[in-house]
Amino acid sequence: MKKLFSILCLAAAGLWFGSCEQDHIDVIYHPSDVVAPGAGTLTGPVDGVLSAEGEPIVLTYTKADYNVPTNVNYSVYADLASVASPKEAASVLPDLSTMTRISAAVVSTDPATITIQQKDLNSVLLDWGILPGEECTVRFIVVTNLATDKGTSVEGTEFYSNAIIAQFKPYNADINDVDKYEHVWVIGAFNSWDFKKVEQYLYAYKGGSTYTGLIDFGEKASNGFKMTGVAGWDDSCNWGPDKATLASLEPEAASIQFVTGGGAQNVSCYSKRFYMFEFDKTSLVLKKSWSADKIGIIGLNGDWENDIVMEYNAYKHRFYADIEVAAATEMKFRADGGWDLNWGVDLAKGGGNIPVEAGNYRVYLDFNNGEYTFDDKMFGKEEPTAPAGAAEPKE
């Protein structure tokens, strides 16, 4: 590990002026009294060459002081800086809407540090269009927000650190939704309560506070699960029902009110295999969109009686099945061999039959992204699974 960077001054500034009084924060603060966070040193791989198994990149920082007794959240944002003029990258106040929030683990005790897994930064660079082995210059800033008693960041209370500029070279890798979208962790008996085995998440596909996703619990949904905002047990983002709510839950509850902290209990009212969830990180309400024990294809080659039961790839969060189609036909997807829950064209519930041309295909069904595809190149081949190290916690 070695220092990679040059620290460039960026005037710390809030996006919000005047006194601020927010719901769930029983304080009033003045932006003129705030001491912004400060980015210190950054250490990373030699020559900036990223690797899947490399040690985390470590950013030190000084904590912000809002001069009020309330919680403060910390985030790291990044974008590409000009190699020719890195000073210019530090002279312009950042626009968070054009930057990427980096998945990171924040330690606010002294010394205050933020760690970024090399594979997480690598995925961001590839998503930006940087080619494997191509050097790029990245600008990092630390952003703070006041936080509610539920740990939710309050919009409009942002303050920025100075910028740190560093050069990196990404490696070739697969990019999944967990690499591109903000997400929350689902941890429970189904993955042995081990964050290193977590590969299923709920995602903020549209930004904001709403997270959605399909979870495969196998046969262990009733053994309990919780949700967290990081890959570990942090009381500021450790979510589950309180004891009173847990005691009042009916089997297969349509929604559950969560709380934050050590009093959060395990959810154990569900008993099926697959659940489509929606979670609001502001209200802490978990909603069940639908559930099923199996998903099948029906109607192929005129057979509307027998389902082709689909397998599930949790790493890619998609169902799949190989089909052989001798002549043009139609099909639909349905749950548990019945018609109460079925999907047709454009994955609309109860929609029309899906036309299928003759050929051999692997059918993919991705409820998270609301799409299905017919892939003739994957027919009969082995499904991709998490590579070594990919299921390690993304903090």
C-alpha cells in the first residue's frame, strides 16, 4: 500500500442556507456555524492497479461539526477528474447529481476512516466506461448530512470536504446490480447470518428511499431474517420489527413496521420460498408485493397444463429454464402452477400471451428489472455464479 494522491483544496459549502428545522430532528442549526468534514490521506494499490482480492482503499477524514446534538451521516462521492488539469477538478463545487456514491464502510471513531473495497471501485469505473487497464483520474469527496433518529439523511443539510485526486486502473469484471445501485442487505438463517454469504439485496433502482427486490429464502424464511444498511451489525442501520410488532404479526403479513437499533427483532412470519419486497428506508416499512414457492413457464408448444419449473440464480437475481421450440408458439409465466398470479407480455400481471419464435433458448426472467429475455447462446450452458471473493461483504 502506498499514498496515491495529491490533496487539493475545495471550499466546503452547504447546499442550504439559513436556519434549518426538519421533521424528526429536534434541533435548529445554522450553516454558518458548521465545520465541514475534511478529507485527509488516501492509501490504495501500488500504481493504482485495482484487483478483486486487493486490500481496501482507506481514506482518513476529520469529522464534521454541526454544533448541534444530533446524528451525522457520512458518504463518499466520486467522479472523473481531468488528468490534464486536476486543480480545476478541485476548484468547482461538486454537483452530487452528476457524481456516484461509492459503497464504503465508515468508522467515525478516532482515527476516522472510510474503507472502499477495490472491487466496488472497479465496478464503478467500468460502469463509467473506463476500459480495463486504462488509467483514469478520480475525484473523491466526503459528504455529510444531518440524520434523523432513524438514521435517515436529511436532504438539504449537505456539507463537503476538500477533494482528493487519485489515479486508478480497473480490471475486467462482471457488473451486477449490486455494483450499480444503492442497496440494503438481507441477512438471516437462509444465508447462515453470515455477511460474507450475502448475495441478495433490495435496490434503490429509481433512487430515493424506496428499495425493491426478490429474495430466495429456500426453506428458511420462517427461521428469521433482518435488514441492514451496511455489511455488519451497526445499530444506526439495523432494521427489524420491535417486540410488540413481532408479537402482533399475522402469517404472511402484507406489511411490517421496522425500527432501528438493538431492539430490532427477526422477521419470522413468512414461510414461502420467494418474496418480492419493497422497503422504504425513510418510514422503515417493509411491504410484501407477492410470494411464491415456484415460478413456471406454461403454454409452450400448446401445453397449457404442465409447467416448466424455472431454476433461480440468486447471484444474478433471475429465474431461468432451457426450452426447445419446434414452431412458433406462446407462453406465460405463473406462480405455483395456478392462475392467481401470472405474467404475460412486458411482464404485466395477467397480461397477454408472450409470442415465442422457433428455436432453442434459455429463458431468463428478472423480476427486479421487470424483464424477460430469450438467449439462444446460453442454451444448455452452465449458469454464472459468484466468482471467488464476490460474495464478500460490500461495505
